[in-house]
Amino acid sequence: MSSGIAAEALDHVDFKRVFDALIRNLFLKNRDSDTDVTIDIESIRRATWLASLGSLGDESQKSIANAFGSLLYLYDPSNELYLKTCYILQSRSGNLVSSKHLNGLYKENQKLHNFGTTLDFELATHRFELGKDFDGKTIFFTHYQKSLWEKLESGVNIAVSAPTSSGKSFIIKKFIFDRIQKNKSKFFVYVVPSKAL
């Protein structure tokens, strides 16, 4: 999808209004405030549609859509529709890692909810693409982490530069451990700067 369409969707006044209300709701909840933030269902539906468009944009736009999904879930964690919406947005934005906090979607890798045939297929495809088995346990990568893993597997020398908390150290260490465990490699050079540049 065009990054321009995703940007327009996330810049839309209807999206921003609901996104801001969800942030305000979380802030007040964390302060044990008696003030309730009420968002009408039509506004949530429209903002969710706009977030869905945003989730198909560039990394920054995916991050915003991912945050919207989390905020919507936290607005009412008992709402099954918000739970599913959060998962769909996180899946589309390539961040299944963040869906670990969603209770009630999967139990021992078995899904507990149906999303409809088309969405079930889309979500299963994302889980397949971003999942990696390690000793019978599936770990989910972000799109960035999956790309880094594939570059490491290719065997070429690489230099890695990515934002803090993108999961680069986790992937590199996991890759080294995996290679040592499978006796595929015995020598690695892993240079880590002691200070941020």
C-alpha cells in the first residue's frame, strides 16, 4: 500500500480524535482517576478502519497503528471485539511479538477465536511468516527481526544499525546460540559498542 494513503489515514481528524481519547483514557486509568473517557462506537469503528489502513504503511505508520490497537484493547480489555482488533492491527503491522499481552486469543498455539475465513487466513499467514521454531517452542519475530534473521542465515558479513528496542541483540544472540547448538558454526565476531554513538 502507498505510504501516502497510510499517512492520510493516520492524519485524519477522526483517527486523531479517537487516538487522543484512548491515550487520555490510559493516562487517567493509570492515575486512578474517577474521570471516565467515553468514546462512541461509531468513532471507534471509523478510527479502527483508518488504523487498519495505517498498519499497511511504513514502519512509523505501522507503529502508530500498533499503538492504536493496544490502546483500544486497554480501553476495555473485556471487549472481545477490541481484543481481536488489537491482534489484527498488530499482525498487519508485523508485530506479533507485542500480542503476547493479549489474553484469550491463543492457548498452546491453538486459536480460541474465529475472525472469519479471510481474516483467519491472513492472520495464520502472518503467524507462519513471522514464527520460528526453537526446540518445539515458537517465537514470533517482527518484520525487522525476521529480515535480520534471514540476513544472518545467508552467511554474508553484515553491519547492523537499528533503533533501541528493535530486538537486534535478541536476534543476534538467538542466532549465535542456535548455530552453536546445531554445530553449524564455532566462530563468531560480534562487536558491540560500549557507548551509543
